[in-house]
Amino acid sequence: MPTLAELPFLPYLDDQGEIIHEFDGKVGAYAIFAADQTLQYIGYSRDITASLLQHLVRVPQGCHWVKVWTCDRPSRTLLETIRTDWIAESGATPPGNGDDEALWNQPIDAKVHMTSQEQAAYANADDQGKIKALKQVARRVEAEVLQALGDRGVTTPIRFDPKLKEEGLLGLKPV
């Protein structure tokens, strides 16, 4: 198992603005870094590229560099050990593994971005009206997320799960 310091920094996006596809379907551990190469998050996945895309959508400003270690015979214990070792090696818990963990790991909650007008419409609506209101908020927040990704130069196609929008959540649609 390599130390985090031994692994090379890889750009999160290629020259065309696509997420790197070198790790499609690969199992392993990864560390995500901001533009100034400060550690933001350490995780593991059964499909590293899919996980990297989720993080990019959720925290685009924190995803500029990545270090990756893949393995052919993974076990949850091994991957958790690597994550724990890398966090210890870094000397501090990265924000995405501490206070900001939900931001990095959970679907985007559009409800927390409701305007006072949207909150009032939601509060006064029946069940169907509530679903419609949540979908509208989710669509607005989706547009903001896509704009932020576009500003970052991301060209990778992003598709959000329409079923989650009914709950006011934005999560990527599984491929």
C-alpha cells in the first residue's frame, strides 16, 4: 500500500473538460485536492470515476487534483485501512471527512436553498403541490450547479435523477 505522498497528483479534468476516465470501473482509494493542492477528501469506491463525478458535482470548487490507488482484490477492511492511514499521514482530518462530510457524500439538498417565497409556497401547498414546489426548487438549484460546473470548464455530461427531484434532492442518475 503506497503512502499518499508517494502517489502523483493527477488533474481532475482533462484538456477538454472531461473528468478523467482512467479509473472507470476500477476499485480503490482516492484523495481529492483543491486548486492549491490542499487535501479536501479521502474516500474509496468500487467505481472511482463515478465517485469522482459525484464529488465534482457536489463540491466543484474543491475538486481540482486527485491521487488514486487501485487494487484488483479489494476488501472493505483494506480500503478503510488505506483511508485511515492517509488521513493520519495528512496530519489533519480533511474537511470532506469531517464537518463537511454530508456535503461531499450526500445528494445536494435543494430545500436548504429555498427562497422565502418558495418556502411560503411549499408550506401552503397540498401533497401534490409540495412535490411540484420541490421539483421547481431542485430544477433551479440544478441550473446553478450546472452553471458552476460550466464555469469550471466541465464538459462531462451530467444527468440528475428525476425521482430524487420530487424529494428536493439532486443526485446523479446511475448510468
